Amino acid sequence: MKTRVFALLLAMFCWLDVQAAVTLGNQASYYPRMIRLAASGAANNRLIASFDYGNTQSTIWESANNGASWSQIATINLPEPGHCCGGLYEVPQALGGTPKGALLWTTSTTNGNAHAIRIYRSLDQGRNWSLLSTPVTGTVGVWEGEFAIDSAGRLVMYYSSEEYKANGYNQLIAHRVSTDGGVTWSGDTIDVGVSDGNVQRPGMPLVARLPNGGYVMTYEVCGASNCEAFIRSSANGIAWGTASNLGTRIESSSGNHFRHTPTVRWYNDGSANGRLLVTGEVLRRNSDGAIAAGNGQTYMYNTNNGNGLWTEGATPQAAVTMGGADVCNGYSTQLLPSTDGTQLYELVNVGCSIKFATGPMDNPVASGVYTLISKNSGLALDVAACAGAAGANVQQWTPNGANCQRWNVQNKGNGDYVLTAMHSGLALDVDACSSANGGNVQQWTPNGAACQAWRPEPVGDGHFRFVSRNSGLVLDVDACSTAAGANVQQWQWLGGDCQRWRLQPAP
């Protein structure tokens, strides 16, 4: 037993915790989009969000306090019986009759065999909307319109088209250009597509501009490519290279890739290239295509203009998945850094609800309840005999789903996490705040001490080491034992599998 100064209890209330998720709306909702106003004068820095409500209605929401609360400010009613896949964009400069700061919202509509992409415009930060144009119509399917400004200062709409099936394209990505602010549009230029007898289906394009003046596009390729997420680049936003070249699959240094509904965002992190953030619906291993650890709670970032491998981070909100995919159709997610770059905002489908959550940037693990599994033994981090007392020992044991193997892992906003046993409410702790190799790990009353703060660091293949803030030593199984009941301690980092832990969601 050890002595504590319980006045330290006050300290834990001073830690900045991750904001609890906020639910927008009260019915089934799909395909969220989120922007921060930057060309709207006094309204700058407000967050604006859109998402689909049912088949014939979409809603516009606003937050003036960085997502802590949201208000619905508009409803867009569509005359067609079906629509989906809205895109939201703030015009950064005057374009013909469309002024700087105007908002554009695009949606794909269906009415029997009649398909169209319609663009609506708002001149008052999203409160009132009117139809601006219908740039694309078809009889098979046109989807997922998104905007950018090309290097010549023209408005470009990128979208997915099924209108070329007679030419052997199952689906392709094309763009159209407007020189008058979105009223009239050019014909198609095909950006990504393979005439292969209707096999490959590239779609869901999103474009981000880079500080070097170039552009990147992310998209999925369904069909033979299993809806994997790809990226390609352009010098001017309209010339994307050989269309039949599907681009480069986005892969992380942890050996994973995304499938389905990728999104991309660039932000200025102070480096020369800035940072690209990419999300996707399902995280899979490169080695065998199986669901990867971290599925439903991972994004990737890249500081090399999208070239090379990407680094994984944890999203603020873990999505609900079933068989690797979200349980609701119309899944999408949006990431947006805070203005100071310290926080990451996320708007995402969780089931069929739209939720907004905030977490620290460079967050390696999403807050939630997990079982920690030793890579070496396959056994779980466990409180011996499921004891509820402070000072009870921590060991490894056969996974059994008990609450004494379920840990509430909470990010405290400074890179530190506290792990609390679900059965006792006590924290994972190093006895007597020892800084020595072999210091014993136990559960203890939460008190905000550094020996209860752990920093999870990715070590590859979906595993983490847990570094004690107090000692710099890592969570370790004594003697690298594989036996149930082996003691857990802290030890210097040696890179062994008995110091590597997999976080298995256990909600």
C-alpha cells in the first residue's frame, strides 16, 4: 500500500478532457459536410454543416462556438423523390455574379430514370437558398458533386458519372468548368476512368489545393479494386494525367489502407507543405485485406503533398461498425482542424445519426472503452480477481469480457491518457509513483498524478506502447511471460512483443 497526497484529486478537474460528442438533428441523417467560413467578413470562423434528412430534404446547421452547440438555420426541400450526396463550399473570391463568401450546395437527384446534379446558392451564410443551376443531367446516374477553384480562377465541379456505360465505363470521375460563378457549365472532361467492359468504378472525388499551387484528388475505386481509396495530383486542378491510370492507393506506415468514402482536407500546420488529412469508412490491412485494428476510429495524415506513406491518427469520434462498415447507408466523415491547429473537429455518421466531436490533434487513440491485448501472449490486461480495492494488482489473463478487463481510455488533451478499470473506477497506476524498472502496475484512486498518465505511441501493425508520463518507461509483462497471471510492470523500452498492446474496442 502506498501513501498519497489526496489534494492531488483537485488536479484532475483541471485537465482538459475531450469534448463529448454532440448529436445534430433527431432523425436518420446521411452524408455530412462541414466547412469553416473564411470569406464572410464578420461571420468568419463559424462552422457550417449540411447533411441529408430522408429522401427529399437536407438541412443546414451553424455553430458559433467551435462545435460546442449547433443550430439548424435552413432546410432545403427537393422536388424529386430522391436525393443524396451533398457537397458544401464557400466561394473564396468573386466569380461572375457569385460574390465572395457565397455558399454553394450541390446534391444528386433522382426521379425514375431522370438523374441530375443541382446547385443551390446562399448569399447570407446559409440561411436562405435558391437554385443556381443544373450543370449535369442523365438517365443512369450522376453523383457526388464537389467544388474547387482551378489555377485560372475558375469554378470547377468534380463528380461521378454512370452515363458512359455504352463506352465500357462502369463509372468514372469527370469535371465541368464554369466561368460565370456556376450559372453555366462546360462539357465533361474525364479525370479518372477505365473503359474495361464496365468493371472499375472510380467515384466520390474530393479535391484539396496545396501551398505549392498544386492539387490532390482523393476518391474510391469500387469494382475490382474493392472501393479502395486512391490519390492523384494535378498542377492546375483540371489536368489529372492519364484517366485510365487509377492513381496511387493511400497506405499508412502501419501497413493499412482505407476502403469506401474517402475524404481529404488540407491545413496549415506551420510546415512547408502543410498537412493532408484523409479519412475512409473501413480500415484494412495491406497484407491480407482483413479489418485492421483501429477500424472506425482512424484517419491518416501526410506532410509530403500526398506522396509516400501516411501516418495514422485517431479520430475524435469512433464510428459504429458492423462487419467493418458503418451500419447506415450514406456514411461519410469530415475532419476540420481548429484555427490554432491544436484540436481536430469531426462530423460523422454514427449509425444513422450525425455527431460532432472534438479531440486533440495528433491524437493516436480515440477515447473509448477497450480491452488491451498483449501481442506476445494474446492475453488481456486484467485486474487480479476482479478486485475493486485500491492497490489491487494488474496482470495479464485469458480474455473473458469481464469489466476488470475493460478499460475506459480517456485522452486528457495534452497527449496523456488515463486508463480506468470499468469494474472499479480506479486508474491504471505505478505503485508509489516509482520511476524504476520493475515498478509494479496496479489500480489506484484517480488523482491526476503523472504515474497515472500514459502516452500511447504507435509501434506498427496496429499495436501501441504505453509510456508512463512519470518515468518514461513502458507497460510491460514481466519476463515476457505468456502465462495467464503473469505480472504487469513498467520497464525500459526494448521493442519486445511483451511491450506491445493492441486496443480492442469493448463498448
